[in-house]
Amino acid sequence: MRNLIFFKPATFSGWGIKILIFLITALIAGESLALAAPLPVNYDIVYVRAPRAGNLVLTRIPEVFSPIDAEPGTDLMLLHQDGTEEVLVPGGNGAVLDPYVSFDGQWVYYAKIHDQTDLNTERRDGARSGSDIFKINLQTRQIVQLTFQEFTPNTGVANWSSNPVSGAGNENYLGYGIYNLGPCPLPGGKVIFTSSRNAFMPNKLLLFPNTQLFVMDDDGKNVTQVGHHNLGGALHPTILKDGRVMFSSYEAQGLRHVRLWSLLSIYPDGRNTSPLMSSFPGQSNTALHFQTQLSDGSIVVTEYYSQFNNGFGTLLKFPVEIPQGAVRFGSPNSEDNPYIQMGWFPTGDFAYNRYPFMPYGLESLTRFTWPHDEASPFIDGVSSVRAGKVTQPSGASNNDLLLVWTPGPANEKNRPINTPYYDAGLYVITGGGPVNYPNEMLLIKNDPAYNEQQPRAVQTYQEIYGVNEPTEIPWLPNDGTLSAELPEGTPYGLVGTSSLYKRDTKPGNGNPNFDGLDAFNTFSDQTTRNWIRQGADAGKYDNSDIFAVRLVTIDPTSHISYGPNHVGHFSRNYISVGAERMRILGEIALRKFDAQGNLIFDPEGNPDTSFLAKVPADTPFTFQTIDKNGMVLNMSQTWHQVRPGEILTSCGGCHAHSQEPLDFSQTAAAKPEYVIPDLANNTPFIFSDGNGNSFEFPIPAPVIDLEYYRNIKPILERSCVQCHSVNGPAEAGLVLDDVFLVNGVDNTYHRLANDYQGIYGFPPLTYPFGWNQGNQSRYIRSFQSRRSLLMWKLYGQRLDGWTNADHPSASAPGDPSTLPNGGTTVEEIEQADIDYQGTIMPPPGSGVPPLTETEKMIIARWIDLGSPVTMADPYFAQSGFFADELRPTLFLSTPRGRQNSGAMTRIRFSAFDYYSQLDPNFSVTLNFVVPGSGRPAGANLADLFVEVDDHIWEYQFPSSIANVPDGEIVIEVQDLYGNKTKIKRNFSFGGGGGADLDRVHGWRDLNQDP
């Protein structure tokens, strides 16, 4: 239900309404209001214009569902102050996207899809040409191409063609080009952008393709990936004045809804990812996208419903800086947060909305409209003219806000109308303040033959923000000074937090019948707030139940689109909840005791549950809080990362956005005597003795996998099939030895962990709607072993924190008529759950081998990792669940990219692979001769390197080199699965005048770090 109230609008004159209706009606009728007259601003504007085909033909505009869906012939335009304009870059058969003006106002960076008429209709209309990044000089019209369709797939999972578009019969390929998009200049002469060059699929497919964050020099050299955790996708990085980069992130990890896009910030080198505004909608599943910063420092972002609104919605604004003592985010319960004005009711009253975890100072800028998946509201609630929707804001001088507005419904569906279709035009809100009506915006350009989009003021950064460029945040120190655990050039980082008691892990306004959490099952999956939208508590528990934290790595999945071993258009060779490979990096017991055995407390009076752990850098991971049985209590549902040498301890708790964080430096994990567990080379594991005692035990392996065939099926065959057999008996209708292959795996797996439709055994009370609310079947609940009937039977007790008496249950399983009140109402059925009945399984005295405590915990962990199963056919093994889809971490600490001080005396790099392990063979080449090395330019220098620390190699030159004017180093490593990581770095030492160096020029950059 919408959080909306009524409010009488301010008086608006009758003549004002008539003029406004006339103007909008003229727009809808196709009248051009943009004549060659001076602009209402004192600067030129660059924008892109896409051909339009009238009011009754839908022309697409890129947005989060499909950021590549642009019209052929989309041009890059320069609009002058006098109203005249010129084509800077013609689209031709292609399309220009994402313009961004350089800090000195002399260049425009942009992306261009080379040919938008040659599309692969089998792959979401991906252009076979792909797109690349360019920059154009506004004075000379010189165009420089910065990317060149670089293709860097994981080489371990497939025999990839060198061409992403096609390949030989034994080669895999995508069938569409690489998309390099969203260039944004950075201070220090770099550019951040997004790219699909790694050929990953997003884990949920309301985005195509999956683009990740990369940084390069502004001449296209020294490319590095900085967004290793962009497993959903990232769009439109935008520099902030303080040097951070904000970007739109597809936050669909785990069970989260498929439409949620949040606004995050990150350092340009990939460190310190933080939320700016999270997508926790109450009334619609919306995206936060197309972000900018005003002159006063405020952030402005578009909120809209993806896929059916072409990026049009409403604009939200909030400050970057907040008052001292204020909390950055509001309550997780939206009802505790302020209303913000948004749209109109048919009564002529303003409509309002409010948000969970509302950013401090959030307000609506375009109050006349909303972000919903329906037609825009009427202009004042009572007229017959719709208010339209807005998108693509951009800051300009004097706090001006450029934006795009379209009149009409601005929605593709008949809710209740969808025509006239989009007629996007350019407008400005002077002063950056809120507007109540569209006519408070000033028209800049609206030609009915085009959709004008993505305006950018042709101004210097100084003219807009008062400084020459944003603050330059120093790039990845990784110099060994931050921690003894992180020597110079390390491939690891440290991650931790101050308290697991400090948390906002349950939904702000969940189901009251289930203590604010999700109902056991309902007729609709859209009612849930826990896990799918906001929060992630697995049943009722107290903080005292928190025993340990589990760090879980998450591998991406390559899009093996065509060729050998592919399984379909966008399919995977494994099944798991969330469509991700989750593996245990380690489990860390949290409670700490002094020398006398007394419990240590934190400064807030709670048991100290801080931790700090060493983890492999550039490896996506997430957190699970677990109890003494290793079962999930709550789970972070976003991807995290640390870069090499990073220490990340800033989160202050578990999703505790609405609370003042506990300072990590005041906790036990920050003290010198704290022993930092090494999760890169070992895996601490929680074990239980079955008598209430649990303990942490180190396993000398970097990661632990759990999968159905390898770990679960053998236990079922030994201790379960005696009573649950396809040949009988089949107690409770559960069969656990059905080996008939369905969708590539044993049907037992589907009966146990993939029976959403309720086909097998006892039906759900909500038949025929199936098992909703995260239930995979009657027996397993996604990521929630504590709420899974299977685990109750294995432990011989109910584990979810409730009792049988707390909720009604059917005395005859699956029969709602046997509920206490006969199941005659939807309310009673949706308040029901399943009781724990009978005895522990297998039954004592049955002669069937019982499960050990470790085996029980293995099954619980398997559930909490998404119940993964790989395809049974060996044909798919190479890219199945056990595939290694994370290439090795590789970091070159010296030389640095571009100019280095002093003389060149050494090369130092690190490499690490957390899963299949590092191949000891690597190569290092230089394009010049190292005096005294006895090697020519271009020769492999690998045997001259010595491992000087944990996975750190160094070559000390026989003598220093004072002058290296144009050096190039190439390092390539690979893991034992065949995945390769390659660095190509261009650098220099000295200022010229030294001895000439012999050189060899190699290939263009194939992969990652600068």
C-alpha cells in the first residue's frame, strides 16, 4: 500500500493553468517550442538527440533494463547560447551515448555504438559492433578513440574465440560486441567507465549486458578494473567534488528483488564502497539512476521504475554533507521518516511518499510527478493534462539543474494510457530548488522530430563548482605502512566491523503476525519485505544467539553464449538460489575472553563482537551472521570487495545505516594483541559437539565448497533413502532417491530444493500458488536453514525461534480445511505455518546410521549457501558449479603508471588465486633492456624474480636506471584452472636525456591493472 496522504496545494491562478495546459497541449500535438532563439542559460550545452517517430510510435531511450537500447542515428549535438546548434558526432547507423564534459571544458567524452542496425535478436538486441569510448575536442573537433573492443573473458571456463562476435566450431563466443559506456573524467588525468569486456552475465537478467567499473588514463592506457564486486552491474559513474565516484549499482544479490538499483559511492581506485541511497521501495521496485551533483554539493538522482518507463520518473535531492551529530540515514521503518511531496491525487491534493533508510535531508525536486509504473499524474490532479516525467539531471553553474522532461503518460503500459509516447526535451531548473509544476522549468530545446537527451553544460569545473577539479584521492597506497599483515604490494586486504549486535537486519514494517518478518507462506510473493526487499533475518533470534560471522565468496558467471558447453541463451550450468556460486571463505567466532576467562565487552556495553580478517583482494564476498550450529541468523545481500592493501572497517555494524556507528578503533579487533585470521590461505570453520558447545577450528584450505552431488547426496543415500524411496516407503511423500534427470540434475534435488510449484508430496496450503516467501519446497527455505523443516527433522527440534503454538497449522498437511478455523479465509491461511512433529530423523532404533553433528551442519551450510547443484552431465563440468570464475588477483606495486620519481631500481608485484590456486609459471616482459640482466627487450624475466613475502615477487636490478622515458611492462599470471590475468603498464622515470633503451612494442592492453 502506498505511503500517501492528502494535502491541499497552493493556489494556482486560472490563467496560469490555462497557459500551462496550452503549452503542454502544444507539445503533445507535436508543435515545436524550441526556436532558434537565445537559450535561457549563459552557456553552451552538449546533448544527444535520437530520432523520434511521432506520438504513436514507441522509440526507445536507454535506461537500467537496457542501457544499450538506443535509436540508430542518435547524434552528439552542440547547442549554442544563441539557439543555433551543430552536429559534433553524427550517429549514422550507430548511436552516441553518455556525453561528459572535461574539467577544463575543452573535451567531451562519449560512448558510441558503432552500428545499431546490426543486432543479435537472440541476445537482447546486442549490437554486433558493440560500443567504444571516444573524446572530441570542442575547439579543433579532433576525435580520439580510447577503447577498442577489448575482450577479456575468463579463459578457464571456455575455449573463447578472440572475436566476441563469432568463432570456429570449437570456440565459444558472445554473438554481440563489447560495450564500453559511461565515461567520466577523474582528477589526475584518468577516466572511469563501465565495460562488459569480462563477458559476465548479471545474476538476474533485468539488465543486459553486465558492465563493471574500470579506470584508464585519459589517453586510453593503463586500464584497471576497480569494480570486481559489480556482479549485478554498474552504470554511469559520476565524480563528486570530494573525489568519490557515485554510480548506480544493480543490487540484486541473493534473494533481493530483480528491479532494485541503488546509488553507491566508491573511491576511484575501487576502495571504500558505501551507500548513498539504497533502493528499499515500499510501493514500487524502482531504480536510482542518472545521478549528478549541484553547485551547492547536493546530489540529485532520478528514481524510476525500470523497463517500462525508459528512465523517466522523478528527481530526488539530498546533501552530501550532514550536520555534526546527525545520522546519515533514517529509520528502516518508512513510517518513521518524513513525507516528501510526489505527484498529485485526482482530488487536486499533493501525493506524498517516504522511504526506509531515507538519506538525511532527502526532498523531491520535481514534485509534480512520481516514479511509478503507471502513467504520470495529472498536471494539478484535476485537469486532463498529464504532468509527464523527468530524467537525466546534470549540474551547471549557479546551482542550475539541466534535465530532460517529457509530457504525457511517460509509461509504455496502458495504466491507464500510454500515448502519446515520449517526446523528450531539454529544460533547466534555475537555482536547483524544487518545482511544483512543469512550467516552473525553463525550456531549452524540444524538437518534436527528436528525443533530446543527456544534456551537459559546456563549462569548466571551476565555473560550476568553484574549484579547478574534484579532490584527487591518492591511488591505492599498498606500501606496507597500514598493517604488518599487508606488506608492500600485497594481494590481500583486511575487512572487519565493530559490532554484530549493532544491526538493522529486519524489515522496518514487516508482517506483524510473524514478529515483523515474512509469513511462512502466502498467496503472493509480493508481500514480503524481509530478504526480497529489505532486511534479512532468518526467523526470530536474540543477539545472544549470534556466535560467529561467515565470509562467503561469490563467483561471477561467464556468458557462454554460443559454442561448446553452453546451455542456452542466458542459462547456467548449475542451479543455486540467486544464480551465484557461493563458497565459504571462513567462519570467525566473535565472542572474546580475557586471560581470566571473562567475557570482553565493547564500549556500548555489549559483548564485543568485532572482527578483522585478511581476505584475498579483488574477490567479491558477502557476510552471514551465524549461530552456534553454523546456521544463518542474518545475511548481507550485497557484494563487497577490498582492493590490494585496503583496510575496510567502516560499516559500523550489520546494515546499521540508521544508527551512529561504533568506532572500530575502540573494539577488541583493533587492538595490537588481536590475532587476525588469515582467510586467504586458511578456512576457520565452526564445529559443534552436539552438547551445546561450539568452537572454531582452522582448515588448511583457502575456501570450502558445498554442493548437492558431492556433499548432500551421499548423506541422503546412507541415512535417508531407507524411508524416503521412489520404490517405497516414501514417508511424508518425500522421495530422496529419484535419479531421473530433470533439467540436467537428479529429480531428488527438485523434490527437495526446487519445488516452488508444489508438485511433489504434500501441497502448500496456498495451492495452486505454490511455495512463496523464499520457500524452495516444503522442506527448504532459501538461505534460511533455521526456518527449513528439513533441518528441524535432522536436529529433532524446531529451530526458527517460534513454537508450534505461535501460528496455526493444518492437522492434515496440505489441507487448509484442517486449520483450527477451517481455513475459510485468506487471512488464516497466510498466518499458518508448519509445525515440528514426530521424532528426529533418522528415527532412533531404526538401524539407519544417524547423522553426525558435522553432517547436520554441512546440510545447513548447503542451504545457507543457496542449495547449489551442478549439472550431472560431465559435458557441462567445465563451467558448472565447481568452475573457477575468478581470475587471479594481480597487483603491480612498482613501477607505478605514468611518471615515477627517482631512478628505476626494481619491479615488485603480487599474485594470488583463492580457488584453484596459482600456476607457478608466470611471465614478465619489458620493452627495454635492464642493464646487467643479460636479457634482450621483450624477453621473459620471470626467473629473475624472488618471492620476498607471501605471494609477493620482486626483481632488484643489477644497477639502477635513471631515465626510462617510455617504459612498458607486461605481466601475465594464470591459475590452475586456466584463467589468466594480464597487466600492461606504461610508465616513465627521469626527465629525459639518459641513455637510449632498446625497446620492443607489444599488443594493446588485453586486461586489467595499470
